[in-house]
Amino acid sequence: VRQMLPSKAEGDIIDSGSELFQSHLHPDGLPVLKKAKGHYWYPADGPRILDACGGAGVACLGHGRRDVIRAVNAQMESFTYASYAHFKSKPVQELSDWLIQSTDGKMEKAYIMCSGSEAMEAALKLTIEYFRWVGEPQRTNFIARHESYHGTTIGALSVSGHHTRRVPFHSLLSPSNFHHIPACNPYRQRLSPSETDTALVARQKAELEDVFARLGPSTVAAVVLEPVVGAALGCVPPVPGYLAAMKAVCQRHGALLIYDEVMCGMGRIGGRLHAWQRLGDEDGDDVAPDLQTVAKGFAGGYQPASALLVGGKVARVMGREGRVFTHGHTYQNHPVVAAAALQVQRAVKEEGLIWNVKLRGYLLGRLLKERLGQHPNVGDVRGKGLFWGIEFVKDKATKEPFEPDLKVAERVYIRAVRVFRVLVYHGQGCAGGGRGDHIMIMPAYNVSRKLVAKIVERVARAIEEIFREL
Ligand code: PMP
């Protein structure tokens, strides 16, 4: 165990006094980063920090990979920018073709962009445009989930349910087009411990049907969901059959199904590249969406990269009568972004990392459950692949969350990084109007068994310390 904690070689353990805690609550208090390499961040002051979350689940290959840096540099030497309105470029074409091919023939078009919010914004706008093209302009309603985060721009935030991120901007968010139902969260949504997965799915399907009925089924444009809920809940996979049920309702009423795989996609849950592929395989269902967004693990942080993937149903309509999507960003189809994403994806494939994510994911989940499952303030440990969340509760029996003002998840994150030198992602405040604390563990796909054990030990120590003090 001692080996798994920060050693003298890595620097002294830093004091966890209240002053440091205070400084971390404000961006001015953040450490200045000097370097990042492999699985570690190196701040200008103090010992290195083990990266157990890749920022916001971004750094899927770890930091400082020479192969990706070389690919980016090579592209910069040829040309650094190509306006998407005037030129095609080889890296963008290659990347788009590869991305389309990765979808088992379900997706037919790809747009390369720079952020998850941009891709989600584009997905919403393309949905509206699609229904205008097919003569159903009255389809302007979107149904998403309360526990969701889809981005920071106005459309993406409108479709998000994330309470604390929405509150300051209520005046800008459209209340009439965006509607929310509960996400599939077996820890909190089961009516009783004896409610089976099948019964839970049937109930949630009926909830969705009710919203369609209330709005008028022919006014609903799309249902939007994250196949595995990320920052809004902390790595919550759906129960078997859930995605197929949501898809069936959409198909019955002629609405589109949009998956936001910005965080959970591109190999993060292991086994397959896209989360819907693994979840569909496990359930034995075809749960492919009509539109899909990806980001984070797409270029692993080497460039700001995202994409919108367009399924056959929409793509075929776009192709007709010279229809063009009335949408574009200056930096869309950026060649350097594409060069980075291509090399990251090449490395992921050549090094068999999607498989590694699945294997190490089993280990990470098992160790977290063994080490923390019985802790009185750990309500739930859940996840898939290298995407695991720990939810904290005041009372394990009643699942009562902590008061938001206590900022329990933030305390754990600060203790973890300051004292145990491991970076985790913390979240608070999506479920139930700003209540609920969790941390997320999302190491790089090439993490070793030894490093997985180290992460678990350090995170567990931080959690134990915080709750002993509380
Ligand atoms: N969707 C999901 C599921 C996300 O997790 C995020 C970012 N955390 C976004 C969309 C928005 O992405 P970005 O911050 O790159 O705009």
C-alpha cells in the first residue's frame, strides 16, 4: 500500500490545510502546469500528479505522445488551415471516412468540429433542418433527461438538464422546446430494490411515451441522451434493454434518436469504439442512433476535436436536391485537428487499447468496489470500461445526499490532488435540484494494472480522510 502512495522520490506529501483548500476553490488558486508526460501532470511547484481522469475524460492516450506530436507537426508543415468552404483536405477526408466505417454501416456522414458543445449544437440544428426538408416543420420539441449535460452553448445547455449549470442562464434557455425526463439511473430510479431491470425499463419507456403524448407525438423532433451518463451523474450505464426501449418509442412516433457520446464514446467504455455498439452487443439489440456526437477521446486532447455523425435516414435526405446543412464554423474540418485525431485513433487501434480499456475496466471496477463498497458514505460505485463513478451519500440506507454547501465531492478532489497527488474529476448537483456528489475516474486507455491499483489506493485514502473529518 505504501508503494501506491506518493513517495519521497515524487516529492513530499503536501499539507492539506484550509488555506490550500480555499485556494483551490478559485481558479486563481490552480497550480501552474509545467509539463505532462504519460500518466502524470508536472506542476511548476510541487510533486507530480497521477492523472486518473485525463482532465474531463479527455486524455485517452496519456500525455506527450511523440507519434501524435509528429503527426500534428507534419500537418502544420504542409498547411495549417483550410477553409472548409473552399477546400477539402486529406486528413479530414481520411478521418471522416474512417469514422463512418467504424459505425457498422449505420452512419453515412461526418462533420469534424472542435468541441462537444459545437457538435451537440449542430445535432439539434440538423434535426430541425431535416424535419423542414421532409415536410414536418412542426417537429420542434426535444426530449432529453434531467440528469444530463450536453454543452455550454445556448442550444446545448437548453437540452441539458444539469441544474446548477443552467440556473444562471435561465433567461436565455428556451423553455418551450426542451423537455426532460429522468435518466436511467438504477441506483436512484428503482422504486424498490425488488424492481427488476425489465420493470424499470418498462416504467421509463412509459414515462417517455407520456411526454410524447402530452406534447403531441408529431411535434417531437428528437430524443437526446448520453448512453452512459457522464458529468451529470458520474458514469451511470443504463440497465439492459433501456436504449432499445427509447429507440422503439422514437421509431414509433417518427422522432430522431440522438446520442451524445462526447464523454462516454470513442472507446471510453471499452470493447467497441462507440458506447452504443458495446451496449447494443451486450443486450443483443440494434440500438444505433440517427445522429451521434463524439469528442474528448477523439483526439485525446492533442487538438480540440469533435464530430457529428449522421445516420442513413438523415444523410439520404441531405443528399437529395442539393440540400446543404445551413451550418458551419470557421474552424470546422480543421486539418490539424484531423491529423491529431487520426494519429490518436491509429495508436488506439494498433495498441489494442479498446480491449485494454475493457480488461482494465473490470479491474478498476472490482478494486473500487472491494476498497470502497462498504464505506458508509459511498452510496454507489458504478461504471463500465475506464469510466467509473463514486457517489457519496450522507446515509447509505436512505441514500440521502449531502447538503450541497458542504461540497463533499470537491473536498475529495482537493484532498486527492493536494495530498495524494492523484487527479480525479468531481461533480455535484445534477439530480434533485443541485444535490448529489460524485467523483469520476477515467484514466488513459493504456493504463497498467499496477497504475490502476495505485489510483484506487490513493483515491480511497482521500475519501477515507475526508469522511473521517466530516
Ligand atoms: N456532452 C457531454 C456528454 C459532455 O460531457 C460535454 C463536456 N463535458 C459536452 C457535451 C460539451 O463538450 P465541450 O465542453 O467540449 O463543449
